[in-house]
Amino acid sequence: MGLLAPLGRLLFSVIFITSGLNHFFQLQALTAYAQASGVPDPRLAVLVSGGVLVVGGLCVLLGVFARLGAAMLAVFLVASAVMVHHFWRMEDPVQAQNNLIHFMKNLSMAGGSLLIVYFGPGPFSLSRKKRETSLGGMKLGTPLR
């Protein structure tokens, strides 16, 4: 059962890492999309959000500063939902439905991120290995209180 945590971290983080890299590979297209959505300073926003996605995704994947990485992802996801996927402003019902799906997906993944913030990375994480070694093998990873 302990393998579920690293598998979950892998499956959860892959979308953020690949999407973050895509922010750099498709900078012009994503900048245009952000600009059309009314995001302030769209090029900088795409670059910063790409960095947040890659770093946050890697933190979660590796379990190093996983809580911080997950918090970064949660902030990005909520901001992106509100700033980019504003389905309530769209007149075209197909476009509105598509953006509602993305809006809800972002909120759902923000909820998953917050669970990682609360519970931590779980077993087989690099930070846990380092802490257990430095604390004489004591098991850590309890929820924040």
C-alpha cells in the first residue's frame, strides 16, 4: 500500500510538469491566450506560471518541499480558474461549457494540492528519507496541526 503515495504523486504531478514545460515551448501562443483572457502582463504571467508548474510539480513528484510545491500549485490553479476560465462571461454555450470544465478541473486539482499540503508527501519521498536519516529513523509525515 505504501507504493500508492509515490504512484499518486507521479500521476498528480505529470500534468503540471508537462504543462509548465509547454508554457516555455509554446510561449507565444499561451501569451496570446492569456492576453485574450485579460491576464495582466501576459508574457510574464506565462513565464512565471510555467516556472511555478514545473517547480511545484517536481516538488510533489520527488517529495522534496512537497507541501510548499503543492501550495504553489493550489494558488496557480485557483488563480488560473478565475482569471482564464471565466465561463460566466462567455456567450457561446460550447465555449462556456468547455471553460466550465476547465474551471472545475482546476478547483478539483487545487483540492488535491491542499490535501498534499495537509498530509505531506507520504512514504518514499526524498524529504522523508532525509528526515528519517537525520532523526535516527523516526517516522514523520503526520498532518499539520
